[in-house]
Amino acid sequence: MTTMEERLFKMEVRMAAAEYLVANIYAAMFAQTDDPVREVKAANDTLRHNLQRQTVPGADPAWSDHVSAEMQEAMERVLVMMEEMVGCLASGEAAPTTTVNVPAPHHPVNAARGL
């Protein structure tokens, strides 16, 4: 693994850890409500709706759409993780084991990036 591949790998792992932590904190917060599954779904639907309307000020429309789509995809991972965790907590189960989406060093995604 080259130095750049190692740095990218570590950055992706750190981001996955931050996503998991954020989802866990929000799941714990929603678990304290009267109807956690309904409330997290309503809050997440509002977030999804708001993200669909986001633009990047000063950027051309194509770039703004691209950035917005990437943001929606990234947020969707966290929102789904939150919903799964809340569902488990509401039913008295332990939080699910979440698969971390970090490309392997020689994954086709990295090949497409020229790594």
C-alpha cells in the first residue's frame, strides 16, 4: 500500500467511525422518546427532504447537483444506521453490528481513482 493509499484508507476509517458515533448518539437520544421509531423516521424524512433542496452557492448548477447528490448519499448511510439502531433499542435488542463501508486497498473504487 502506498503512502497515499494508507492515508486515504485511514481517513475513510476515521470517517466511518465518526458516522457510527453520530448515528449512535442520535439513536440514544431518540430511544428516550415516547415513540422512538416513529420520531426518528419523521426527523430523518425531514432531513432527507431538506437535503434534496440544498444547493451550493456560487457553483454552477451541474457541480451543485453533484455535490448535493454526494451529500445525500453520505447522509443516507448515517440516517439508515440511526433508524436501524433505534429499531433495535426500541425492541430491547442490542444495537446492530454495522458494516463499515471502507474500500479495500485494491478495491475497484480505488482503481478508478488511480490508486
